[in-house]
Amino acid sequence: MPISTTASVNGPRLSPRSPLMGWPAVVSVMLGIFAIVTTEILPIGLLTSIGSSFSVSDGVAGLMMTMPGFLAAIAAPLVTVATARFDRRLMLCAFMLLLALANFLAAAAPDFWLVLISRIMVGITIGGFWSIGAGLAERLVPPASVGRATAVIFSAVPLGSVLGVPTGTLIGDLAGWRTAFTVIGALTVGVWVMLLVLVPPLPPVQVTRLGVLNGMLRSANTRFALLLTFLVVLAHFGTYTYVTPFLEQVTHASSALITTFLLLYGAAGILGNFLGGAWVARYPRTVFGLAAGLIAGVTLLLPALGRWEFGAVILLVVWGMAYGAVPVASQTWFSKAAPHAPEAASVLFTASFQATLSTGALVGGFILDLTSPSTLMPLGGCTAVLVVLAVGSRFAARRLAGRDCMERP
């Protein structure tokens, strides 16, 4: 998500267009993000099969989730600066082509290290495409439609979980994990063509600055937002990345049933996303605390109730709803912490989210290799409990200070 303090650059802006002209471009950008999200988290559903193909442990296979996030965290600010004077349409196409090549490389990789190289390419794409694409709505549609266009673009995130990952997992079960990456690669090529044809030329009109991020980090509210995001994302991805091994080894669910469980999880995530988005502007502490509390409860209960298929699916549905609210709650907290620099707040959110996603997958994989899925889940739950305690202490401090008339971060 391109965020920065910006300065104008001499260059043409888009000429007025009819209300419908920009919507195909908006859909193209949305599909680009859908392809990115699907590619990024596809290994969650294929982790065991990919690991067994190369004779590596589930924890080592989890590097496929770790590497893109770290690279995206670095690429988000750097790419925004480095490409500030390039046509945004051409950059979107370049990153989508890089994503297609990454998927095809993973599908053909004879060794696991080549799969990891493909994931480095995915990470660069995530940071670059998000830095440019997420803020393009105002340049593609009339001002009155910007809100709806932005919602359409961001709908790709839950849709990637609901449609992309379960579908990719199903293809992997039926035809092998390499086929799943090949299909996603072909989809990405199709999106690349759409971006090339449907998105108009977008000459740069701003130059990104990084200095504002240093100023934001000096804010106590921003640092608190970083703490909450770190803890809840660490708890989630440290456990959810390895939910497939848990369902296989503890629940003893079949591959087809695991695919169904992941689909239900993703559908619940869409519901959680909409509910969180509807409430977070007025109740940021409540939404964040409730989401973290539900994640804590699910991961603490999974080793006991997840031994049965019914218990596992109910907990996964609750987990999906809870996590669905986390990204919007986190981004809102960053925005409220720095209302004077909303774009910079979003870039900081993106970088911190992606870095913590990777850290969670890395730490979770290390713990999984040393222990078991049943041990990993409660550790994630304990981490999520810290979020609830932090939000509660913030609420109590504001009440003591006499500032409880409105719910603020």
C-alpha cells in the first residue's frame, strides 16, 4: 500500500472520464491483488505435500510463508521511492509479470531452494504492487465513486482466502501441488493482460518521501499500534500457517475435508472483515480486543476440541471471523495514530504486518519441528492473550485519566 508524505511532480493528470470507464481498471487491480494474496498464502494448504516432495520438514517448508513477508516489508517503502517517477500502469504490469514467473518457477522447481527463490520474487511483488495499486482508486474513477472503488480493490484480500487458497488446495489434491502453482501462474498472466489493456496510462504525480516514517515512530500511539499488530499477527500466523499439519495429525481429517475446512474458514473471514470494518471506526479498542480474544480462545482450545472434526470446524469458523477483522482494525489504529499522514500510516502498517507475518511463520515452524502442532497452538493463544491485556490496560489508563467518553486507540 503506497504510503508516504508526498510532494507534487510536474506531470499530466488523468482527463475527466465517464463514470464507467475506470471500473474495468479497478477490477483489473483487484484481480492483481487477488492473484498476489492467493500466491502468498497458497502454501498453507499445500505445505505438507510440498515438504514431502523435497523431503523437508513442515517447519522448513514454512519458509515459503516466511520469505515473501520479509521481502514485502522491505520492498513496500523502497519500491515506492525507487519507482516514484515511472508510469504506475507499467509498474503494475511489471510486478504482475514477475509474479507469473515466480509461480511458474515454483511449479517447475527441481529443488527446494528454487522454490524459495520464487518466494523472494513473490515478496518483491507484494511490496511493489501494493505500494502502487492500493491507492489508485482516486485516479481511476470519479470522486464520488472512490470509496466504492477502494472497497472493491481491498475485497481481493478475503476473496483470496475464500476462493483462491481452497481452490488451489483442491487442485493440489487432485493433480499435485505443481499444477496448483501452474494454474495460478496462468491466472496471473491473464491479469497481466487485463492490466496492460484496461488500465490507462498513469504518469506519476507525486514523489514519495521516507522521512515522515521516522517522525511517526516517535509517536506513542504509533508504537502502541506496532505492538498490537506485532502480537496479534505473530499469534495468528505462528499457528495458522501450520493448521494443515494440525488437522492431519491431530484431527486426522482427510485432504478433501481439510479443503472444506479452509473454505469455511475463508468464508467466515469475509464476514469478520465486513463486521470489523463496520464497527472499527467507532470502537477500535473493542474490535481489536475482541478479535485477539477470539483467536486466543480458539488456539487454546484446539488441542482439546480439535481432536474431533466437529470441534475443529467450529473453532476454525470462529478463528476466520476473528482474523477477518484484524487487518482492518490494525490499519484503522495506525490511521488514528497519525491522522495527519494517512498514506504514511498505511505503508507502516503494510511493512509491519508483512514482517510480523513472516516472523510468526518462522517462529511457528521452529517450534513445530521441536514439539508438535498441539503444543504450538496454545503458545499462539498465550501471545494473543497479551493483546487483550494490552488493550485492556490502555482502556483502564484512559478511564483513570478521564478520557473514556469516546473510544479511541
